[in-house]
Amino acid sequence: MNVDETQTKQKQQQQQQPSVSLSLDDVNPVGLGRKSRQLFDEVWRKFSGLGQISRTTRADDRESLDALLIREGPMCEFAIPGAQNTTVLVVGATSRIGRIVVRKLMLRGYTVKALVRKADEEVVSMLPRSVEVVIGDVGDPETLKSVVEGCNKIIYCATARSTITGDLFRVDHRGVYNLTKAFQDYNNKLAQLRAGKSSKSKLLLAKFKSADSLNGWEARQGTYFQDVVASKYDAGMDAKFEYTETGEAVFSGYVFTRGGYVELSKRLSLPLGRTLDRYEGLVLSVGGNGRSYILILEAGPSADTTQSKLYFARFTTKVGFCRARVPFSSFRPVKPDDPPLDPFLVHTLTIRFEPRRQRLEGPTAVKQDLRSFKLKLEYIKAFPTGQETDFVLVSCTGLGIESTRREQVLKAKRAGEESLKISGLGYTIIRPGPLKEEPGGQRALIFDQGNRISQGISCADVADICVKALHDSTARNKSFDVCYEYVAEQGRELYELVAHLPDKANNYLTPALSVLEKNT
Amino acid sequence: MSPSSAAGKFNVVKCTSAPTATAGAVNLGPGTPVRPTSILVVGATGTLGRQVVRRALDEGYDVRCLVRPRPAPADFLRDWGATVVNADLSKPETIPATLVGIHTIIDCATGRPEEPIKTVDWEGKVALIQCAKAMGIQKYVFFSIHNCDKHPEVPLMEIKYCTEKFLHDSGLNHIIIRLCGFMQGLIGQYAVPILEEKSVWGTDAPTRIAYMDTQDIARLTFIALRNETINGKLLTFAGPRAWTTQEVITLCERLAGQDANVTTVPVTVLRFTRQLTRFFEWTNDVADRLAFSEVLTSDIVFSTPMNDTYQLLGVEAKEIVTLEKYLQDYFTNILKKLKDLKAQSKQTDIYF
């Protein structure tokens, strides 16, 4: 804007000048001399400039030109259209990846906030000067409130300095949780100022906090076999949904009948003006004791339930409370010919238990009867859709960590990832191979899901992925592993080459990520 | 310090690599190995230098910029995340401290037009190279001028050529990159005057120059830098096509949609002025600046086929920006910007 203003001013001055026809200056011999000198200088400058191959213009207009077009403007090869109005919070700005992330963001014209624990001279000198340094600690939720203010996106590349469990828990697990929470709180606060709801917040479908909240839920039973023979195997089943004295909503029972199931169902009543098509999936907070359950959505015109179509998705629980994230895209029609699920039409939600395909792991598995179950319910929410990612998290694959500590590190990292996934924010989780300190953009990259990578990757490449992911819709709600291409012997290639060497015009990220699965 | 005879005629530069008093040749023993990602850019505020810095930062290098101490510091370099150190090539004692922990030096410095060409471009460079050698810098990238070996009558070109030789003889691991012309230079020279309806000065010289985008030069430089097979080689970077001044002006006129007010200066006039100014000591700088007119009178072409270079670097020709594309981008953007400004200034008229 400054450049614009000064330019307009200069123009106005130029316009005004001719209107002053004759002043004292014009007849003043010194003034005249100066003017003729200026005129001569200008001519001479141009004249002598002719004798150069490539000349440099005067410093002042070069500066303004550069600022206008080449440094920040559209002619800079790094400039990104969305960058001007985006503030990015970088957590771990002095880490190996973070340092490069900050620089890349600055080059692209983003406004950057860097979170540091202490504003030491040593730390601040590592950051570009125009970065806003904010002080806070991801382990301390109170300090994060002011940190997230004004931020549009977050890149989290902090990691614990040690592999001590306490540090890991504080930075890699709770740190991510605290920051997502602070960020969501801030988004909600903003939305409330506009008398609305944040488009990033989740929609509460059901919360089981009192006996009344169980109203409308109906426990049912049924069998998959409709023929007479089935009744021979009817060993009985039962299920009940109750609010216990300890304040928990518990759906429990047993299914001994072969091919039988029990389910808990409710017709959804959404708040006025809300439809599920603006949401991308469901988050359930449940204690399911390791059993797997089937979520069934009934969709169709709500006036005529006979036309409803059924869609199902399976989710597994862990011992103790856990949050299950079930995206709408994972629902399959019960009748294979039905069209894919349209969340707009969903009117009924059902949680079904069946003894089939129950698999338990761990030492407790042996003692349990797989035909009985107990499901504690806390809440059911829908998480919103969006175009871009809000939170980029740099995690790790576990390669390159000393084997004795690998499990602890991975556990903390995965827990952090989980808390981000269920936060409702659009996320991108990057799990790079062992980091290398070398320039980026040198080698082709492999993007993969499923813990199969074997190579390292340069910090600069990871940083580049972080920055590119900010405005890439294919990066939203994805987690993936990334490493250098494995150069195998001829004929023994394991992977297909999905990425190319990045260059000026080549956005390698979109094609590489578009083949990967979402909501992983 | 000066290896040349300090006389009025100073285009007699002897190319002797006599290592005179280099500031305290410190040989840092086998201590901590320097990281290959740490580079020093000399001349970082220049047209090419800033692109080199930006490219380096984006590729993940740690960049230190050697900048002359001055009242208005180069803020934009710090804003991008580079470290700025103050040193002056004409004061050799300031150099060694800036080289500590550096793996590669990229030298894009050229003296400013207003100062004597010898201080930075010859004496400064000699000091820098000697210092780099003494301190065990592992690679030195030097930007030179295309055809500099063919025009010893032009002081800047001769100095560049001598520096090339000096660098070669120094035994440093090096890459020399010869350049033709920068597209960025054309903006101030032709594009802006045409838009502002000021007169454009051009010559009728038939010289052709293959202009290149400095962003491309920076990109190719780093590809070359990492390629170990290019060590000690001499590369020439040229744009896709060589242009005469008249052609560039015509192109600008077409893209700007308005005719230029061209003042054509015959090359003979330039040449004559140079001859004249050479007679007086106080106009020697002027003479040197006009020296290129010697080159410009010939129908020489500042260009070279790039196919081999592209192949060597693994770059495709279509990735290199052409002048048409570059200027078109510029005019589209600037015309849009001017339109916005006009709209704004009209609005302010209402209030005044």
C-alpha cells in the first residue's frame, strides 16, 4: 500500500507542477542553474547508460519497482496469491524444519508468527526480523490463548528435545491438543462476534450428560436371517440403554443368536438451519472396550421413510474411552446399487452391535465373551468440511529413532495426531523419513500411506510440503508418509514414481496427494 | 596491495596471482566440519544477488550476505531470513571474519557505476579469493561476462577475465558462470520510460544480447553448484534468443500499446565521446563507462547455444523464461496496477 500511496502522491505532484506558471524560483539564477544541471544530468545519465550491456537503474526507482512487482508482487516466482492475507503461526520455528518453513513463508509474502518459549537474543536472531515473535508454551494452555489470535493457519513442527516420556507427552501429544483447542476456541470467539458459528467448529448431534439426554434413543434387536431355520439357533439376545448412577450413558447387552444384532437408534434433530451436507463426518466419543460397532445412517426424504436408503460404516473402539472419527465418505450403501451417501438427506443414526467379525487383541481378549458388549457413550458430533487445511502437523515415521525409545516417541506422536484429527480442524499430517540437512528439491519424493517407506528426506523438502499444503485442497484431512524415492536396482522397483523434481511451475503436491486416501 | 600499475590509464591490469598481504591467513584446522548448506553471497543486494539469496533460502540453505556497511541497511535480506554481515571488499581486513563456517561463496558483486571499477572488481576480488583459499572455502562461484576474453579494451570485461584466470590459478574448487544480460535491466531502461511516455534512448547498434531472467540464472546456478562434475568448469548462461535494442523497444511498444519516443544515438557519437573523455584524467570513469560502445559498434552477438548446458544441468529449455513472456507479464501486471492507482486517485479527487 505504501508504494501505491507514494506513487499517487508523486503523480499528483507531477500534475500540480505545471499549474504553477511563474514563481520566484524560476527567475532565481541559482534555481535556474540547478534546473539546467538536473536536466543535463538526466540526459547524461541516459547517454552514458547507452554504453552498458545491462545497466542498473537508479537505486530509488529500482527499490519501488522491485517492491511492486518482483519482490512481493506477481512477478516473483515465489509469490502466492493467497499469501497476502494469511497469517501463519509456526510452532517450533527454530527447529530444523521450522527455520526453513519460516523463510519460505516470508519469501511467499505470508505474515508469520513464530511461537517461542523464551524470547532470548539467541532464539530471536535465528528468525527473520519481520517475523512476529510470540511467547508461549504448547504445554501450557493458558499461554496459547493470545498466541493464536489473528492466525489463519498453523504449522506445527515442534518436537520434544528429548525422548523422556514427560517431554514427549507435553510437546508431541498434549501440545498438539492444547493448540488445536486454543485455535478452535479462538475461531468460535471470532464467529460469536459475527453472531454466528465458526465454520470450523463441530456440530453436536448428541451429548449424553443426563438421564433426559437418552430420550429418543431406541434399543432394538434383529437378525440377518429371515428364514425359519434361524429360529433353531435362537439362543436369545438382549440390550438396554440406561443412564447409570455414575453419570454414564451405557448401551449394553448380549447377542447369542446366530446372525443376530442389537442396535441403538435415533431420529436426528438438527438445529434450525443446519444440514449435514456442510459436514464431512462423525466423531464419537465412546468407551467400547475394544469391540467394533457399525454405524448406520438412514438417508432419504424425511417425510417418507419408506424411501430411505441405508448406509453403513464400521468403527473399532479401544479399551477405555476413545474418539472415533468416521467420515461420511467411508459409508457404503447396504444395497450395492444405491447411490453414494448424501449427508444432506441423513435423518436417522443407528449404532449396531453384532458378534460377527469381533476381534480382540491383547491379554484380556481371551477371557471375554465376544457376544456380550458394553458401550459407554459420551457424545456424537459432526466435523465440518472445508477447502483448505488449517493445521499442518509434522509427525514422524519412527524410522531413524533409536529402537529402545521408538515406541514411546511413536505413541506420543500418534496421540497428538489423533487429537488433531478429531478437533474438527482441517489437517495435514506429514510423516517424513529420517531428516537430512541438505538442500531441497533435488530428488523425487515418494508419498505413501501405510508405513512402508525406507528412505530419508531433506528438511527443506518437508518444509516445502508444509508450505504447499496450506492452500492445496487435496492436502486437507490427509496424513501421509514422505521420503526420497528409493533407487532400486533395475526390475526390482517397489513404487511407482509419483512425484517429480519440483521446479518453478511444477506443483508436485497436488497430483501426488490426490491419489492418497482422505481422512486417514 | 594492487598488482597493477597505478597509473592514469588503468585498463592495464596485469593478471598475476601474486599473493600479497592477505589479511591473516588463518587455517582453521580440522575442527567441526562446515555444513554444505552454509553459503556466503557477495553482492547480495544487486539485481542478481537478491535472486540468488532468495533461491538459496527457498532451497533450504543457510545464507549469509556480505554487505557493505551503509546507513540504509539491506532490510529485505533480513526479512527473508538471511544473515547479513558487514564487510567491504576494498578493506581486506574485514573479509576473513565473514568466511568462518562457510562452505561455498557465491560472488555476484560488481562495482557500482559511480565508483572506480578497480576497487571492488579487481582488488576486492583478489583479496576475497586469496582469503577464501587461505580459509579453506570449498567452492567458489564467480559470475563473469560473456565474451570477456575477447574485449580486453573494455576495463570491466578485462577485469572479469583476469579474475577468472586468477580464480583458476588459485586452485580453489570453483565454477565460473558467464552471463549475457538481465531481463530485469530492461524494465528500467525501456519498459518504464515507455509507460511514462518519457523518451527512450537507444542506439542503432546491431549488437544482439540474449537476455535472461535473473530468477532462472539463480535456479541454474544452484543446480550447477550441486553438480560435482561441473567443478572447475566454465559455463555460459544465455537467454533463449538474442535481441537488438530496436527489437526490444518494438516489443515493449507492442505490449504497452503505445509508441515510444525513441532518441536514437548513433554509436559513432558514443565512441567519439569516449575517445574524448579518455584524454582527461577526471573523466576517466566516464570513459570507462562508455567503454562498451567499443563492443557495441561491432555486430557481435552476446549469446551462446544452451543445449549442452541444459543437458549438463538436466534442465529443459521450455522451463527458461523468454523475453516475450517476461515483458508480457510485466506489462499485464503494471497496467493492472496503474488502472487500480487511477481508480484510487480519482476517488481521492472527490475529497480534495
